Amino acid sequence: MNAVPRPPAPWLIRPAKLPATTPPPLTGPWAPADTGLDTADILAVPGGARGPEDVVADPEGRIVTGTEDGWIWRFPPGAAPERLVNTGGRPLGIELDPRDGSLIVCDAYRGLLRITGDGAITDLTRSAGGTPILLCNNAAVARDGTVYFTDSSNRFPVSHWRRDLLEHRPNGRVLAYDPAAGTTEVVATGFHFPNGTALTPDESALLVCETAAHQLVRLSLPDATVTHLGDLPAYPDNMSSAGDGTYWVALASPRVPIAERLLPHPAIRRLAAILPTRLQPQPMPYSIVARVDGDGRVLRTIHGPAGRYVMVTGVRQHGDTLWLGSLTERAIARLPL
């Protein structure tokens, strides 16, 4: 598969002037009493492929992930990982279609895809509301096959996600692909880097992680009423249903205080956006996964303060095991529950 075009990013950001914010402390249900992420088993991706951003278990129990070089990988239980197909783009969120077990893949550059077990790729959608999908990120699939998914930014592709966070504007939207009609509708707009999403058990609402706004929201269906479920002490990324009305949320890093102190200073943030990445505000080498209920109440947190496996962006429970993906690591991780 040839690489699909990588869209350019605006050179200058248009930062909003906002009040400074203060991250909540890691206390109460967020206290690091359980540091199990630092003891997770690390399963390397062959060849050192980077960035297995999300994880899902397929009908055969294989853990599926996608890496920065475009490959979809399967990790069979007790066997060597195998490559399935290369999308030519950058696969991020991966879900299963409950109707047939095929993979629904959010490719940041190519759009929403369906991939069958033999590696055949079908392009489902690349645009919505008359505009291209610029950063297809994470999805949830309803029982009838409708795919709800996030388009995280209408300004910056995934290669420049840091610029969107520095701009701190509501550039993202939530979309819905109807497989019967082959159409894609805009469910709601005005989100700050919408990322992970999951359906409630009765499919009457979506839970959506806003990474830049460090919050979890509920989006009712079909009227798209937004309910804020609370401020988080870390940046949420992908999320997944645990199957019992609760959800796992991957939090890539605790919030970075300097980034929040810069919110009232758009000129400084505009300068920071064109500096080398190493000179910009950096995520911390400390990840968290949290189990929450449908109202956003925190039921359990697992921490990784030692940074053994960092930038956790994907989390999925399969049986009594928690599987993790990362935007930057060269491995997936496994944590017995």
C-alpha cells in the first residue's frame, strides 16, 4: 500500500486567550495507591514499529493494534505477532463491528476504514458536512453498525497534534457513519480535541474524552445535548466499554502546569508552537488508566509513576486482562486484573 497524502499543517496557530487553570491534585480516587502500570508485561512490536496507539481483541482473541508506519498487527495468544495489512496512513482507534467481527479503523490520514480478517480494506468515509475529515481518531460502533467517531481537529493533522492543543480552540467534532445509507453526518461540533468515545449500554448517549479540555462529557443521542462529567487531573485519550456499564479511560499524562499557566498568553503560545518539539511543553512520563461509570464517577485508577510504559493512549479489558496501547512506545502492554 502506497502512503496516502499527508496534509500540511498551518504554520501559525490562532491561540485563544483564556483564563489560566489549575490541575486537580492526584488525591482521593485519583491517588496513586495502585501503581500496577509499572509492572505491566511489555510485548514488543516486531521490527521496532512505533506507536501502537489503540488495542482491541478480535473474535479469535488476538489483540489488534496499528502502528505509526501504517501496519495493522495481530498478537495471537501464545504466538508471534503477525502483520495483517498496511493502510498507507496512520491507524489510531480500532473497534469491532458487532455484526460480523470486522475491524473498524480510524486512520488519521485516510479516514474511516473497514478491514476484514483477510486484510481487505474498504474506505467508508473521508468527509462529513461538506468538509474533509482531517484527524479521524477514535470510534464506537452501535449494534446496528452505525459508527460514531471523532474528528479531532479541523486545523491540524495528527503529525501536528501539539499545535492544536496549544491553540486551544474547539476545532473538533463528533461524526456518525450510517452503513445502510453510506452517509456520514455531523452529530455535534465545538469540542477541544475530542478523542476517545464509547456508547452507553442503551445507546442513548456517547461518552467523549476531550483531551485539550481535560474532561469527559456525555453527548445525548440524537439531540446532541452535552453534559460535562467533571474536570480530570490528566489528559484523557482513548476509552472503551468494560461491558458492564463502566468504562476504561487512558490518560496519557498528568496535566502540565506550565501549559495551563500559558493560557492567558496567546503570543507566547504562538511562539511555542513553532519551536522545536523538545522546547515545547512536554507530557510527563507518567500514565494513568481509570475506570469510570456512566456519570463519570471514578471507580478505580491504576498509575505508572515510574514511567516504565508511557503515553498510554489505548486501554481495553479482555477477560481478566487489561491491554494497553501507546502513542510513542514500540510495544503494547498487558496487565492482569
